[in-house]
Amino acid sequence: MTLKICVAQLNLVVGDLPGNSQKIVGAARAAHAAGAQLLLTPELSICGYIAEDLLLRPAFITACDDAVKRLVQQTAALDGLTLVVGHPASAVAPGEPARCSNAASVIRAGQVIGHYAKHRLPNYQVFDERRYFTPGQGACVFEVGGVRVGLLICEDAWFDEPAALARQGGAELLAVINASPYHQGKGAEREAAMAERARACGLPLVYAQLVGAQDEVVFDGASFALDVRGQLVGRAPAFEQNLFYAQASQAQAAIELKASLNLAPSSDAELWHALVLGLRDYVDKNGFKSVALGLSGGMDSALVLALAVDALGAAAVHTVMMPSPYTAGISVEDAREMARRLGVRHDELSIAPAFESLKAALAPLFEGRPEDVTEENIQARLRGVLLMALSNKFGHLVLTCGNKSEYAVGYCTLYGDMCGGFAPIKDVVKTAVYRLARWRNAHDPYATGANPIPERIITRAPSAELREGQTDQDSLPPYEVLDALIARYVEQDASIAELLAEGFAAADVERVTRLIQGSEYKRAQSAIGTRVTRRGFGRDWRYPLTNRFRG
């Protein structure tokens, strides 16, 4: 007895029911042609994940139900193939509440032969499933190729009970379909948790994972297979669509799994691929043909340019250097050189005339007051005006180049350097920006240009160049300190007392936590960006703008 399983690691689009169905049908035909008997698709593959309040619209759920019915008909002729398809369902199994569920249907020979509704509905980090779904009950075990398969959906496999119910129902193998959001290190966490589940119930496990990006959330693929001992026996490629095959065969009293094993990328490579995929999918899935960004000669915009070219190709990227009276000559030179290395269109538009004109217009109102951050922000906002004019005229999506360290403490200008529609490194702290720059100069994963970032950009002291001799450290603690505080206070919810007990300087703790709290109004108006940490400034960061709690 041998069962050939295909995992369709697909990149789907929320709300594109015809397009998603077409991808599933295409995967089913390819799997059938390859001799597979079981095809697994990701969680909610019909509608895409995360569908948010679309799931509250009755017309959307009806359309999903209809799409499943059409899929049953479209795959009816694929003799010997059983499909597992994820979808929201208004009509659930007998005995379950008649509300929308996060469900999966088991389809064979033009019929739905099994149905499963997700038990455990996560409500943490980016998840909000209790807002949309009612939990399911019971198990779904079906036979294919002489093997009894127990079906689980994502979060269910992180807990004992759903898998135990499947085992009690006679399952010999667990099939887990998933839309598990990526953050750094999440792949290893998943494999460890699923290994524990396989060992606990004594069953091999196939983990089918979504790939692609939806708004700020990235799904990394890297589907895998585990034996009854929890040992990894196969892994699909990360960050790309793939049909991943595994063989299940009878070995004494257990089912043995075999599959190809792709190596996991290094931590920096993984992060780079996640950021590239997040940017590419946001641009492509929202119909943009090109992007524009202000290339300052500094580290952040340099990294964003390298990401944009890797994601979209040089022809789709337009850079603009917008020098002010305080811009160093080497900044202009380095921006030109990087644009040349990557082959993008590069223009220079001085903001000096407009800056002087605005200062003259405001002079009667500002009389007697010295220049301060007001004049600095005017420069940043002039650059935003120019970039948005290019966006309006040519249809570019403007990329804003701020990093997580800046967004955390408000070291950014509303309607200035925050201006744009997408923030590719919004969840990347400054120390990681430098690390990624070094990694990208040493690697060319998309063959778009080796060593793209001029060394001087990496080695110079970071500066916004909005006044004479300015550096970031005039206003902020050293980035090593700042980023460590962000990791503990923002990502891990450490208290001020805990930070002090850990040895952080009291002045740094007071300054940074005060800036984080006081910058909430800026973050509320910021562009979305790819989430790559356990807690980004997006769906999983929801603090009141008006707030006097300090702790």
C-alpha cells in the first residue's frame, strides 16, 4: 500500500474566488497527472487569508459556498484523486452551530465526502478569528489509498484534543492545512510544535502551508512532513509556490512518510525573502506597475531600493534624490552610484528653491523665533509633495523608507518621510537594516546586481540631514540600545520595572518608553509594511492614542 500526497503550496489572493479556484484546479490536474491520490490546499484557500470583515458579509460567504460547488464539478473527472479544500462555510456539519465556520471539505469524484470545521480559533497577534467564526466539533477522518487520514486546520494541531479525536476516529496519518503567518524563527517553531504533536499521538503528519503576502502579513510556505517520531522527513521550498509530494506507505504497524528535503534558508536570507515577497505581492496584487522612492544616500532608502529591485525588477523602480541646503555632496554621489549599480531610473530635484520660498512666506508669522524642528519638517514634507506628484502623474506606488526603530520613537515626519503607500522595512529595526545591507552585498539571490549598496552608505554615521552636522544619535540612544529596548518593550511587553532590573540605564528607559507612547498618533497614520517580527506596528499593535498609563 502506497499513498502519494501532493501539497499545493499556493499564493492566493483574498477575494479572488475565480482566480483562487483556477489555481486549485490547476494544482489538482497536475497532482492527478503525477499520480497523487490526495491533494491538500491551504487553510481558507477558496477565499484567501486574511479575509477580515469580508467574512461578515452574507454575499461573500454565499459566493464562497458557490465556488466550492463549482470546484466539486470541475474536479469530478479526476478519477482517484481526493482534494482537501479550505473555505468559509455557512452550511456546516450536522450538530454544529449554523454559523460561518473556518472549514475544509474533502472532495472526491464529484462529491463532498467529508467536512471539518476548525476547533481552535486564535485571537492573538494578527489573528481575530473569534470575530468571524464559530468553533467546530468532532473529527474528520477519511480513507484514501488504504490510509485513514485525520484532517486538522492550523491552530488545532497546536493542541492535544483535536489530534486525539482524529486518532480515536481511526486516523493513521494527520493532514494539517494552514495559513500560518511568518515571523523570524516561525518555521522552526512550527516544526518543533508539530513534532511534539506527531509524537504525542503516534501518527505521521503532513503540514500544508500557504505562501505569499496579504497586506502586511507574509506566509512563508516551507510545507513539511514528519514521521511518527516527529523527525523531519521532507520540506518544501520557502517563499515560493510549489507542488510538494510525499509518499506514505505501510511499515509494520505504522505509516511511513518519505519526501524531498529542502534546506531552510539562513536567518538573514529568510528575512530578505520575506521582505521581497511582502513588497512584490502588495504591488502586484493591488495592480501597481511601478514604485517610486526618495533615495537620500542614506542606509534605509538604500536597503529599500535593493529590496524593490529584487522584488519588481529595475524597470519598475524610479528613484529621486531631493537635496536640500544641508545634503552632503557624498550623499548625492552615493545615491547616483547605487542607482547606477542597479540600473534604475534616477532623477535629482532640489528642494532648496521651494524651501526658501516657504520660509519667506512664513517669515512674517515666525518673526523673532529661531529655526528649529519646524524648518526640518518643512524639508521632509517638500520631498513628500514631490514624490506624491510623481505618483499622481505616473501611477507609481510611493515607498516610504522608515524602519521600526524610527517608527517606534517617532523619529519621522508626518506627511514628510512617512509619506507613501507601503513601508517595506517598517518592521525591521536599524541594527537589522545594517545587517541585511551587509548580507545583500554578499549575496545576489534574484540576480539583479551584485554588491548594490556603496560601502560608504553602510559605514557613514546615520543622519536625516535636515540641519548642519546632524546625526541620529543627537536625538536617540545608540541603535544597539534602542533596538534592544524595542525588542523587550514593544515585542515582549516588558514593563519599565523589568527593563530597569535588566540593567538598562534609567535615562534611556524613560526617554525611549516616553517616545514610544507619545508617537502613537504618528503610527496610526503610517503606511502599512511587511510584518516580520512577533509584534509589528500593525494588526497586532492596538494601543489608544489618548493614553496616560506609564508602566
